[in-house]
Amino acid sequence: MKYLIFGTGDYYERYKKWFNNDEIAALLDNSPQKAGTYIDGIQVLTPEDGVKLEFDVIVILSFYVKAMKQQLMGLGVDKEKIYHFYDLHRFIDRAGRKKEIVYFGAQKEEALSDKAHKVLLLSQDMTLGGPAIALYHAAEILIKNGYQVIWGTMIDGPLRQKVVELGITVVLDVNLQIETMKDADWTQGFSLVFCNAINFCVYLSERYPNTPIIWWLHDSAFFYDGIDKDMLFRLDRRNLTVCAVGPVPAQVIQSFVPDLPVTNLLYGVADCCKCTDKVEKDCDRICFVTIGYVEERKGQDILVKAVKCLPIEQKKKAVFYLVGQNTSTMAQRLKAELNRIPEIRLLGTVDRNQINKILERADVMICPSREDPMPTVAAEAMMHSVPCIVSDVTGTAAYISDGVDGLVFRSEDEYDLSLQIKWCIENHDKLCGMGVRARQIYNNYFSMEVFEQNLLNIVNQEVR
């Protein structure tokens, strides 16, 4: 079979292992800078040029599958020839291309002995992103309460060492990207399997119903674009408990499977506000902070437009920090624009300690997202007694009383956001009290104590 691979970013790096170079006719990318270059010895072409080659299927290695599929169909590609990385299990020779499974913290025999008395936590990756960190905190709670835990992951990362330090064996099995439960022999026989995020839809599509499953969903509609919706309908619901991080991911899964019961399970954020290493503010301006990958979903461009709407005298009283991975196409576009807006400072990626220091000096957190199920940074801000301005499509908005312990604006309405920012600037003296009340949201919903109680209420019912 001859493939065209559309996408050369992070998900290309994650999934390229399943293809041999001689099977790939070309890589496709919309970036003019990449056209004509070579990656892994394979030529990169624009989609317009790539579809002129002979190929059997095009595989999209990106979560922007909806727009990319429409683009390909607009170029005359038959939709039946367009696949997504969630479809790889359909045509990849799973047995013939099986990859080595690696164990960290214990040998295979020790890790998988007496599985009937162990809980298996499955994570897509071991990055320091929200879902993986949430599962790490769940692991801490389970161990504290006497459970034996094994951690399985598709992709290695910096979180792995922290998990091993908890005394947990980590099983790195990249085959989980394309295997079902019935394929992955080593994942069978546990007293409970805890699947984290929508990425395990393929794994759960063929499973043994006698094994209790908790499927913890963190995902917005954006992450469902490449999924076979019929596969969701066909899921065996026996011994399956579906949980969601708030109303947004619950509504998304139920938009595809309306009668699927979904239990609310918010994550917990460890309280680090006892830290005495405070960071002094760099000026007398009100400090607004936005943290997240710079991309369309996160809506930093909406914030930029909102700041431009502010009167000059208001801008002079504020500073806006944009924190997060800033090599995306949108980030490059914003960089040029921000040269003319000195009030906005693009900081790039920082570590967790630095994020806490930034929040210590912040007056207000802004989450301008176009969609965001339950941004961890909002809970972290409220932990620091920092009030949040969030769009009405973020999951956090459901827990904020507008004008009391935070502010909510209409999604994609930069003028409405500018009004909320202006209110904060004109009512600086009220932000401290609003922050105290925001901290109560953290105490009531996102503290580790509340998370522990909610998690154990669910787990204890499943493990028998």
C-alpha cells in the first residue's frame, strides 16, 4: 500500500513508527517553509502537489482532521481514501509490526504477577499536560489508600520518573496506539483498568466485559473529529463506568451517544500556596496572565483583539503575559502583531515552578479559549486566590458566579472580553476579595481532598 502522510508535527512524530519509508509516497504540509524539504528522508510537498502522486490512502496525522479532510476533498480526493490516526488499526498489520514493550521500575514478571489485585492506569502519554498530571494525582491517592498500581502509557515523557518514584511500575507500550484490549494481552486480568481520555476509544472497542473499566474523559469536541462515531455506539457497556471532567466533556460524548450514563469526576490540583518564595511584581500595572499552548482553540488571538479594543489610558495601567508553547502557526502570526502592542508579552514555555511564581504575582487569569473542557491553569489560579476571566465555553465557567468570584465573557467576543478587562482595571481594589472567593471554588471542587473522596467513591464500587 502506498501512503501520503498529511501532517509533519507532533502527531507525525508520535505515529510515524507504523510506516516504512518505502511505503510513503510523500509527506504533506501546508507550511510554505517545509515544502520541498525532506523529513526522515521523505520529501515534503504541499497538499496540492502531493495529491497528484500515485497513492492508495492519505493518513492525517493531526488533530486538525476536520479542516484537513475538507481541504483534501476540495482537491478532488475521494473521502473514502482519507484516514486518521485513529483508523490505523484497520489497515496496519498489528501482529507483523508489533513493537517492543519496555518496563520501568520492575521486571515484567514482577509487575504483572497477581494482576487480579492491581489497578492498571492507562495514559496516552507521560507529558506534563493536564490529563496526565490528573492521572498522576489519582495514582497518588490510590497508593495512599492501599491499592497496588501499574501505569501503562503509549508515549514516554518527563512524568515517567515521577511515577516510578511513587513505587509504580511504568509499562511503555506504543502498540496501545493501534491495539484493542483483546490484542494487548498484558492489560488483561487486572481488578480495574482506568483509561484516561478519548484516545482509548480504539482500545475499548474490543474488550473483555468481565474487567471493570473506568473511562475518564477530559476532551472537547475538537478531539472527536477523527473518531469513528459508530465505534462509540458499539461500545460494550458492561462493567464500563464513564466519567467526565465537568459538563463540557460529558456533553460531547453524549452528543454522540445520548443515552450513555456519565459520572462527574473533576481532577484535583495539589495546593502549593504554602510556598514562601514570592516573586515581586515588575511594575505597578495590573498583571493579567494567560497560560496555554498558543493555538486557535486556546483563543490567544481573541485576547490580543480585546487588548487592542481598550482605550490607551486603560492599556497603560495593565500588562498581559502570554505563557505557553509559542512555535505554532498562530504564535508566529501573533509575534509580528505584538511588536506594536508593548502591553502584551509573549513568554514562551516555562516549567511548573515558574508557572506558580507567575501566578503568585498575577492579579487576574484570562482563559480566552474557543473550547476548553476544564483548564487546569484556571484551577491553579484560583488556588493562588487569583480570579479568572473565562469564556462561556470553558468548563470552569459552570463553577463561577459571574461578578462574584470571577468573570465570564461570550466566547469569541473580543469586545465583551475587553469590557471584563476594563472592569478589572477600574476596580483593582475589588480583585483581592474576588480572589478570596475564587479560592473557595478551588476548596470546594478542585482540592486534593475533594478529589480523593470523589475518586474513591467511584473506584471502591468497581474493585471487588
